[in-house]
Amino acid sequence: MTSAGTLANEFKAFILRGNVVDLAVGIVIGVAFGAVVNALVKDIITPIITIPGKVSFSNLTFTIGGGTFLYGDFINAVISFLIIAAAVFFFVVKPMNHLTALRKTEAPQAAPATRECPFCLSKVPAAATRCAFCTSEIAA
């Protein structure tokens, strides 16, 4: 059984690991960014789109039985999602892919250490002029 002090130390070590802190910061920034984009869509983009029709998306509804469906709010949510997805793609994914491609350095392929004997198909050293298995002469 572990003591409370040991458990507290383990929890502290877990929380202070770099990837946990980075993840927490990323989530907070993501939520804040989502709120900004939602406000942008609801307060600026949607009214611009609805100028010709004089109807706000958030007021678009239909009723079936006793249920009211707010499909205008759904349209706002879809527009917000597309803007967030585009921002993440162009400002996070594309730059990371570019940096990964720049850092990727493949070592040149070394010449094979062995080759096949054309007569007995055994593996022989690449520099050999005679097969050790069938004693046939092979070209260098």
C-alpha cells in the first residue's frame, strides 16, 4: 500500500511531465480559438451571408410534432467547424509536414555485402570472384 506522500509525489511527477502540460495548454488554446471562431461565424459571417435574404441562420427552424429543430444553428456549427479545420490544417498540419520533410535525411543505401552466385544461387561476398559453394568463377 502506498502512502499519501508517495502518491502525491507520483501525481506531481505525472502532472509536470512536458507532454501533459503541452496537452493542457493546447486544449485551453483550442477551446479559446473555437470560441473566437464561433463568435466570428455567428456575429459576422452569418449576417453577411444572410444580407440578401434578410433572415438570420440562427432563426431558421422547423417543427415536427412538438419538437423544434434549429437547423440554422447547425449551419453555423458546420461553418465554424470548417473554419477551425482549415485553420488547423494551414497553420499546424502543413507547417509540421514541411518541417518534417526538411528534417528527414535518409542515409544513402550501402552496397550489398553479398550477391547471388548465378550458377548455384548461393550468397557469396560481393568482392568474390569464385563461389565458395560450387567453385564456379563469377564476374566481379
